[in-house]
Amino acid sequence: MKNTLQKTTLAVALSVAGWSGVSMAQTDMLAGTNVSFSGYIKADAMVSNYSDGTIASGSVGRDFYIPSLTPVGGNDEGSQFDAHTRQSRFRFATTTPTEEGDTITGVLELDFIVTNDGDERVSNSYNPRIRHAYLQYKNWLIGQTWTTFMDVATLPESLDFIGVTDGTIFGRQTLVRYTNGGLQLALENPETTVTPFQGGSRIVADDNAVPDVVAAYTFKQNWGHVKIAGLVRQLSYDDGVDVDADETSYGLAISSKYNLANGDDIRVLFNAGSGIGRYTALNAINSAVITADGDLEAIDSYGYTLAYRHLWNEKMRSNFMFAALEADNDTELTGLTATESTLSARANLLYSPTKSLTFGGEYAFAKREIEAGIEGDMNRFQFSATYVF
């Protein structure tokens, strides 16, 4: 359900609120703009058991699955219970017709997850954060939204925030995108994450001189679609002392959703590249590592996801998912604590008594191994209630 308002009401409200700077021409323009408000309320409860310790209180890994945070090498098995509503989100969208017969679209979407503020002691208060903030005009999109390297339509339905994180290209950032039919070309905000020589805490460099370049094409058919996307970007780091280096990174992503005759579907995602780093598995591996000579060496990786969605009846469905990531680390450079591989498998049962309301349960198993050969796993049961409006 969407509540659509005429922007005239907003213009009057702005005037009453003291926004005297709104001109008559601007008011006329606002009067022709439609505003819609949508989103969902989601409550989650989960019990997680780890073979090698637990995840610290306040860590984002307590709210949803992040491959790089599965504990390894701990002394004891541990279990943790968490409940939150932080994934709830709201979305404002506007459409403004132009005198030339075109339409300008604007989107602002926020949620409450992955923020540092708030705690669980008394009020469980959390600040909102921007997910999407962009405008669309003719063939152009400008602002923050999903990276063009990603295929949102292929993401399986999971109770987790992402679910098949290990094998999925995932990211939102500011970009300029041109779309013409199935073709998309984009310049996107760059960022380089670096592993210090012989290991250590991640370096977020932010020293790039040029944007990331993405080209993608989506082939649509009656049975579904296939998307092919390519990425070329600069990896750059300058510490002002010993390191001032650049490296070229590239990646390829192929994804598809195949619709079966009975309403079920199969979803497949594959990605590989040299230095794609933060684009895959929520930056479980970095883009590059510093060499003994102070240069950058890109880290190769590949990931994949397989998912099957089955409809039991009109109100009940299940999703079965598997995802994996493999990194090719040069351990003489990265050390033995770098993540070598992660994987996860999920199965859920979702029940929607009515279209806007869904209750569900999901079981997830995840495993992470580092280059030293030490591994750890996670078992998680998650239950959710979601109201979409």
C-alpha cells in the first residue's frame, strides 16, 4: 500500500513553517510533483552458535551475516541471542513532470542498520542512515544507489539482511549512470582497501584519482534474464612516507534468474577478478596488498551463489541458497591471518497470510578459513515478521 500526496500540501506546509524562500515558480513546480511513501517494518530474532568463540557486543555481525566476522581460532564454543528492528526502512519517491513531456524522479531511502549510535540497555534507539538518494532524468541517474556491477533482481529472498553474502556483488555508492535499453554505463565513487605488508589492520586509502568504470548489459527474455557486467578501476594508496603506488583492477560478474513454469525460479551469480575487493562478500578480502618494495599487488578472488525458490502454495514459499568466496592470497605478502575462503548455506520457510505481511524462519550455516588453515563455523536460526506498506 502506498500513500500518494500532492506536493501542493508540502508547499503550503513549507510556507507555514517559515520557508519564505520558496518562490511562486517553485511552488507551481512543487504543485505538479507527486510524492509516495513506502517501506516496511521488520522485527528479527536470532540465535547464533559459533564453533570458535563469539562476536563482540555492538558488532554489526550480530545484526546480520558478514563472512569476514565468523570467529576462527577461538578456544570455546559460544552462543548468542539477538533481537532488533534495525532493518526496518522507509522510502520517499517523487515524480515531477516537465514542460517538455519528460519526468524527473527522485528517491530518498533510509534504514537504521550499520550505525554506531544506540544501545540495547534501555531505549534501543538508533539513528537512520541513507541507503539511496538519487535523481533520474531521461536516460540518466545521478546520486547514490546500487552499483551497476551488481544485479539486484537476482538476490534470493532471505531473512538475513543480504543472505548469500559470500558469493554476491553488493554495494551502494554515488555514481553517474547512463541507461539505454539493456545497456548501462557508469562512473562510480572509488575506494581502495589495502592489506599491510605481512598482514595487519585494513587500510582504507581513499587516494584514487579517477572513478571506477562499470559497463553492463542485461538480456531479458520471457523465461528471465542474464546480466553481464565488467569493472575496471584504479587501486591507489599514498601513505606520505614509504608507499605511493597505483595498480589496475578489473572484474567480471555474470548473473541470471530463470523462471520455471510452476512459479519457482533458479538464481545464479558468479564473479571473478583481480582486486575487486570491497565489491564482493562485503569486503571479506581487500583489493590489494603492499609489497616489500612499497608497491601494490592486486588480490585475485572469485565467488558464486546458487539459489532455488519454491512455492508450496499461494501463501507459503521456501528458498534454498548456497554461496562461496575464494581468495588467492600471496601469504608472503598478506601473512597467514588473511581470509582464504568463506561459504554459507541457507534454507527458509516464509508464510504470507496476506500480501503485505510475512512471517518466516531461516536456518543458516557459515564457515570461514584463514590462510593458516584455521577455520570456524556458525549455525544461526533466525525468525522474522515483516509488514510491507
